[in-house]
Amino acid sequence: MSVLRFLRNVALSLALAAAVAVLPGPAGAMQPVERGASSCLTPEAQGPAAAARGGSGGDTRPVSGSEQRAIDRQTRALLRQKGISAAKAATTGATVPVYIHKMLSASGAGDVTDAQIKAQLAELNQDFAGGENRRDADQTGFSFVLAGVDAYYNDSWHLDHSSSNYRKLTRLGGKDALNIWLVDFKYLGIATFPWDYAKAPGIDGIRVHWGSLPGGPIANYDEGKTATHEAGHWFGLFHTFQGGCTATNDEVSDTPAQASPTTGCPLGRDSCPDLPGLDPIHNYMDYSYDSCYDQFTPGQGDRMSTMWAAYRA
Ligand SMILES: [Ca+2]
Ligand SMILES: [Ca+2]
Ligand SMILES: [Zn+2]
């Protein structure tokens, strides 16, 4: 994280803490959220109506084109070491244990119900099974089972402060376990990548705004698909706009290239008019509204399987 970005986040965190302090209860703690860490903060971004998944900087650490190629070389080398062919790796599936950590304020703000957690797991299972678009969505071979739910009452952790620290202290399971920390921050979610697990296992997982769970209070992002998007990164997917209008872009051949993130659900958007296909606005790895999302592609399914075989199996 750049110093500038860090300072901006600190400033925002302080502003959020101040705002939360004067607003009562979980509903009052509702704050504007964005996917991307590098989005510019504008006055308009101060209300829930401005909620968006974020800017082009994204909700993961940035990965340059040259680093993408280095990751691919490393992935191929790991699979060779394990004696797994590329074809076999691409068919890997798994049942993923999920640990939900409710990072509540000292007074209990940011809580979600057991029914919401159950609905979130059902959403993940539906989305990774291609259940929202029987014609075009991939059955990825991944399913999810709830392994545990815990709650912490800590104002600092609730606002995602000291996140490296609290994640190391609370993370459960091995490299195959999806840890979901539910927090209150300016993002919808933030994720780590599988190829970073070995060097930072303690922080592996996804942080998700508690208000984005099914039935949550964030307009347009209240169907639990933020967790689906962030889990996509955790499995090794980039955004569909990674790399912009280039032939390689997100390294998935069946997602048309896209110049920039989508907001809302603009049918017919074509931000790379010189490259084939309309923008994949329905793809879980774009920034569209939850109601607009309905698919991972077969190519994305293959990439997630390949990354799983290399880094999480
Ligand atoms: Ca692509
Ligand atoms: Ca196009
Ligand atoms: Zn993302």
C-alpha cells in the first residue's frame, strides 16, 4: 500500500469512527462503501446512495502485467512439482470450509443473523454452481460448508483497523479454508490472492462489509454477491477489467476485454469496441450491481481450479 493511500485510509477511518460515534445502532453505522482502495473520495461519496464497488484500483493488491506473467510461471512450476497436468488441474474441485468472523463494535453494531449467514452460504453455493444462469454460467466444482461462526467485540477491529493483526489472531483453518471477516469499512470487500498465501498465511481470506450480506442495508449490494466477488479473487481471479483493452487482460479467454469497471447494469456496454464481445457486465468479477451479476465463465472456472490445485489443495 502506498503511503498516500495509507494516509487517505487513515483519514477516512478517523472520519468513519467520528461518524459512527454520533450515530446510534447498527443502522446508524451504515457508511458509504466502495470496492476499490484507490477510488477518489468525493463529497458525493459520503452517503449510502453513493455506494459503489469502487474504482479501477480495485479491492486487491495491484498486480502488474509482468507480475501476472511471473505468477503464471510460478503456478506452472508448482503444478509440475506436484505432477499435475494442466488439463487435470483445470478440473480440480473442492468443498471449502468457511469460517465467518463477526467483527462487531464493543456495543454489538454490525451484527448479522444466523439466517443471513445461512443465506450467504447458499448464495456462494448457488453462484459457484452456475445456478444463476443455467445457459452460460460455469459449474466451477467448488462448494462451501459452514465450518464456524465467531464474534469479536472490538471497536477498532469492527472498523477494520489493525487488520493484519486481527486477521492473524482470529484466522482459522488451513490454506483451503475461506475466512470471511465481516466488518464496517468504506469498501464492499477486500480479498487476498492464493499465490500470496505462502508468504502471508495469517491474513489469507476476505473482508466483507457486514451490510452486503443477503438482506443487508446497502442498496444495490444486498444480495450477498460481494462475498462471491471477493471469493473469486481468493480463488485467483482478476477483475474482468484487469489489463484493460488488451488481448491478455484478465488471462481468461472467454471474458471479453473491458476498459474499466462497470457501475450499475449498463446493457450493451462495449468499452473495448475494437476487441470482440460486449463487456462482461454480468460477470461476478466486474463491479456491477448484485442484481446484474449472474455468472463465472468456464474459463474462470478453469483458472480457479488451476490455482486451487497449485496453491490451496
Ligand atoms: Ca478475458
Ligand atoms: Ca468489445
Ligand atoms: Zn474485486
